[in-house]
Amino acid sequence: MAPKFGTSGLRGLVVDLTAELVRDYVQAFIAACPTGGWVYVGWDLRPSSPEIARAVMVAIRGAGLGAVACGAVPTPALALASMQAGAAAIMVTGSHIPADRNGLKFYLPTGEISKADEAAIVAALGAGPGRLSGALETDDQALARYGARYQNAFGPTALGGQRIGVYQHSSVARDVMADVLQGLGAETVALARSDVFIPVDTEAVDPGTRTQLAAWAKAHGLDAIVSTDGDADRPMVADATGRIVPGDVLGPLAARALGARHIVTPVSSNSLVDQMGFDSVVRTKIGSPFVIAAMDAALANDATTPIVGYEANGGFLLGFAAAAPAGSLGPLMTRDSLLPIVAPLVAACSLGQGLAQMVADLPPRFTAADRLQGIASDRSAAFLAELSGDRAARAAFFEALPPEQALDQTDGLRVTFAGGAVVHLRPSGNAPEFRCYAEAETAEAAWELVTLHLDRLNQRLT
């Protein structure tokens, strides 16, 4: 399948991301979108990323713009650097998907591109190769500035006395995570650093990793374990028992800690946020462009609105200047992983309680998610269309559950059943995967729903 835009940038097989295709998309981006005259470039740690990044910079310079090489940095660090410079950015990353795939994430001087920008880029394809020669510079401080953002805001004692494991794997943030936590007073323990790329999906953590997290927590006497996906725009956090705190729980915890009053989050996120006392909760389709669009609409009405956005995968977007224990945090309207790691941990530490206790005090709603891989998008779409348009077909597929109570088709098929259980089916927007989300009154019940319906999906689709 040819590379295409999904919920998080352009994605495709590495063999299809040729220098010519990269050039076409980069130069279409430059033709269709504002850039400020410069484009910052970063990349993750998968083997193909440096070469693709070189092709990106050749294309930028061929269009007559200056390219700024930032090296292997987290996506939010690249976005922060480019936005501060009033420049565009391109991140070479396939995020959490396997190393045989990669992609490009595009940023305007104001933040992530929108769905309208994606359409404009596609419409501008085929303009022909550039013949100019723009400047090439480096910014080797982007990562340091990103880390300093959190060290300065939270202070050197914010995590004093905490012992935190850093699951490093092949995350491009594996070093800056440890540096920031140490700068906030924590002792860190490095775990499982890898020279081979490992596709960690923070929204669908496999059972083996969950077992390993629990073993590490016990063996090292840890208060928490933290990690990210490959390009570090999604967090992964586990409590002192090694149990993962889902991204749609980290999100509202971080929002509360930062003093946010308004929330934007996709329809798939845990409904506990609706019971936490925020002034408003707006639901969107899945994908940061939709979250950003809703945040932008609120800020256009009142630029001082204390608003944040987050996704079920944990990516967190800060839309206002927030007060932190030791300073302020300026807005960062792109998915970030460090803020939803640091803010809840600091909040729990300040209360003198563990992360697990703070989570236990939240309204009792629990989510689970996993995916079926290797499912062609056309097959997924046909199956979902069948269920969406036929109540009897839904009743047959969900035969183990109580009667259907409500149906939400904002993004995929989200069914609420009598008694409050929820099952949400949705094909991935950027990979041959079919995702299943569930929500219930206990974590065990939510996982049972996911396991049951992934098995049923497997029977139907493979």
C-alpha cells in the first residue's frame, strides 16, 4: 500500500518511502503551507530514519528554504524548537509501528498541521523537483531546551525521595526522560535499553511487557516506571506495582494538576473525566488534528481559556500558560509525553501518596485497548460498515452483552450497553490494524471485553 496520511502524519513501508516520494511530499508541504522560511528536521531511532531525514533536508533545500538538523530528538522537542523559532518542522518517525515502516509528521510554525493542511499538501503533489539550494544549519540544543522546560517549571525537589524506573528500549527520549526526572530530585533506574528498534504502543501494551513491568517494580523497589513510544509523543507510566496507568487517566490527572478547566479529548477516552468537575469536556474524532481543531476553536473565542487536550494514548496538549510548582509552562499545542509523566507524579508526591492511590481515588471507570494486526483497511472498512448499518448484525456480534443502549459513530463504532459497558471498534487510520477499546466498572471487566471481541474480530476478519 502506498504511503498515505492517517491519524498521525504520512505513514508507509520503508521500501515505499523513496527519496523521490519524500521529495514530492516535502516540497508539496512547502508549497501548500506556511513555513517561516526554515524547516526544522528531527528523527527517531529506527534504522531507516537518518537516511529519510537526509532526503527530507535535500528536498527542503531544493525548494530554496533553510533546513535545520536537530538530530534524534522527541517529536515534542522538535515542535517546541521550531515553534519558538517561528519555523516549520518535519519529524521522521513511524511512532509505535514496526521498524519496516516509517513516516513524516509535518508542523507549521504554529503547531501540527490540520486535516485541511493535509488535503492541501496532497493537492500540491507533483509540482516537480526543486532546483534551488537553501542553507543547512544545526540546532544541537533542542533536546536540552525541552528538558529544561520541565526542570525549570517543577523544580529540583519536586520528586525528591522517588525511585523511578525508566524503560528505555529504543525511545528517542530515553536519555532526556532520565535527565529530567533526576533534575526534579528522583533517583532513576535504567531498564532494558536496546540497540534494536522496539515498536512500543502505549495504548496497547502486550502482556509480556506488563509482566515485565511488574517484575521490575518489585525487583528494584520502584515508585513508578516511565517510558514513551518511539518518537516520544505518547507516555507510558506504571505505578509501584508495575500496573499501567492508561493515557486517558494520566490526561485528566495532568489537567487537574495544571489547573485546566476545559478538556478536549477523543470519543474513545475514559468517561471518568466527565465526573471530575471540569467546566467542559468536548469529544472529538480520534487523532491529534481533531483535538487541536477543537482547542483552537475554544481559544479563538477566548485566548485565555485554561484548556488542554489529550488522547487515549496519553499524548497531551497544553493550550494555555499553566502555573507549575516552580514556574510557568508555556503552551505546547502538540502531543507531549513528558508533561503527562511529570505532572501526575509530582502531584502524587506533593500529596504524600503513591500514584496508585491517586488513581484509586478517581471515579471507578476503567478502559482497555488492544489491536488485531495484519488486517487490510478495505476489509476492516467493509466489516465496520456492515455493523454500523445493521442493528441485527450488531446484536449478533455482541451477543454476549446486554442489549444495546446507545450508538456513537463519531469515529468508528462505539456501542454502550445496558449496565454501562462500552465496546468501541475502529480500524487504524495509519496501519493495517483493527483496534478494540472497552470501558467498564472494573479493569478486569474492561480487559475481558477487549479479549472477547478481538477474538471475535479475528474469527471474522482473518
